[in-house]
Amino acid sequence: MRSVICVPCSRARKDNGRPSGETPPEKATNLKDAHPAVMRQVDLVVCSDTSVAHLAGALAAPVWVALASACDWRWGLTGEETPWYPSMRLFRQQRAGDWDEVFTRMTEQLRERMREASI
């Protein structure tokens, strides 16, 4: 599974909150340099347990993380929240290897979020 960075869907930002010295995404020479700037401009980052998840969490960007049933100990054994990153929501496999169920839940939650944003 690869990380996915969603594009903005509900707002355009003139001031993207980029700290001075941060590379704008359009001037980045590689994706690593663009990640922080892009994450400040999107409504939601969706990824697996990768450095993208940790960077988004550290930037306090809204992020949903798909976790395997036997995930890293840092995520704990249960729950959708993590004390490390308040802006992060965890989507755990209920059964080992069943990613369909994880992404079905993510899809349902994303649809709900989009409905609420359009009200």
C-alpha cells in the first residue's frame, strides 16, 4: 500500500501557513521537500503507517492511517485515536489481511465528512 495525499476539496488557501524557508510544493525538486507544504494545503491525508503519517501528525494535519491488525506497538492495541498526534484517526483491520473492510470504513467516513462540508 502506498501513501495517498488527497487534493483540497473544500477550501482554497491564500495563506498556506508555510513557515519561512519551507519549500513551496511547486518549487520542490523532490517529493520529500514538497510533503510539508502540500500537507498544509489539503483537507485530509490518507496513508498507511509510513513516515507520511508521522509527518502529517507532527504538522497537525488531518490524517487517517490504515493499520494492519498486527501493527506497530506505538499505535496501541485498540482505538481510533493516538496520544502522539491529536489530528490523526486510526483505521485498524478487524481481521488480519482484510483491507477491504478498512477502506470501506474510510470511504463511508469520507462520504459523511463531504456531506457535512457541503451543508
